[in-house]
Amino acid sequence: MTELRQITQEELNEILQLHKMWLNDGKGGKKANLSSADLSGADLRGADLRSANLRSADLRGADLCSANLRGANLSSADLSGADLRSANLRGANLSSADLRSADLRGADLCSANLRGANLSSANLRGANLCSANLRGADLDFSCFPLWCGSLDMKTDGRLFYQLVYHICRLDCDLPEFKKFVKQNAKIANKFHRVEECGEIKVEVKEKKEQKADELDK
């Protein structure tokens, strides 16, 4: 396990200033390298850390509200419990990052790499996940956004089965819904928590009903 670098507030302020100069193509600027840095509980509200290197950094409980982290490398970073409300994480690398219980309300995660990230119990209300890569991510107990900002996400079987299972467990009287459940119960029961939540069972129709359905097709 890599030992974390201890950084004082004064050093952090200097790194942020040099990074700002680097972003503005100013002389003497330098891209921020905060990889494996201990930034737990740090106040980084509104910080401009575009394209910064924060790989494997400890950002537990850090305040990154409205921070600009567009294109930043946050792979394997610990962001558990961090405040990332309205943060710009567009195109950021968050692969294998720990985002458990993180507040991501209104965050822009469009095209972000969240492959293998732990988002369990994270608040994603209003977050933009359009085209984000969530393959292998854990979203158990998270507040998942059901709006156009979650369209075109890249996912795998784990999340697919999870969503199908939750749809099948709705209480809906539509004939189309009942038909959907019967057709997709086997898929829904591939949900990784099915033993805990209960298997969806579909009653077998009588032969007469089956023939009637076939004639309706």
C-alpha cells in the first residue's frame, strides 16, 4: 500500500496557485500533482483542479462542492463521504474510486470513467451520468437518477439485472407491465441481491390460457 503524502494547507494553496497559472498558460505554472496525497477533510470548495493528478489521493470527507475536476485523474482515490455537489467531473477518471456515501447531487459526470467505482449509498440525485462508464460499478443503496441525464450510460450485467429486478417489483396494474414481468422474470432473478430481496415467481398458465395468448399474437 502506497504511503500517503502529508501536505500542509500552505503547500496546498501553493499547488493550487501554480496549477491555476498552468491552466492559464502563465509562466512558472505547474500542473497539480496530488497523487497519493492526504487531503482528507480538505476544504476545496470551488477549486479549479481541471486535469489535475489526484490518483489514489485520500479525499475522505473533503469538501469539493462546485469544484472543477473536469478531466482530472481520480482513479483509486478515496472520496467516501466527500461533498461533490454540483462538481464538474465531466470526463474525469474515477475508475476504482471509493465514492461510498458521497454527495454527488447535481454533479456533472458526463463521459466520466466510473468503471469499478464503489458508489454504494451515494446520492446521485440530479447528477448527469450521460455516457458515463459504470461497468463494474457498485450502486447498491444509491440514489439513482431517473432523468435524461442518466441516458446512454455504459453498463454491464450487474446494473442491468438490478434495474430490471426493481422494475419487476413495482406494483402496477397495466397489462403491459404484467406481461413484461412474465417475460423478464428469469433475467430479473439474476440480480446479485435476489436471495436477500426475494426471487420473482411467475405463475404457470393453464394450457387454455396459453393457447388464447398464442392466438392473440
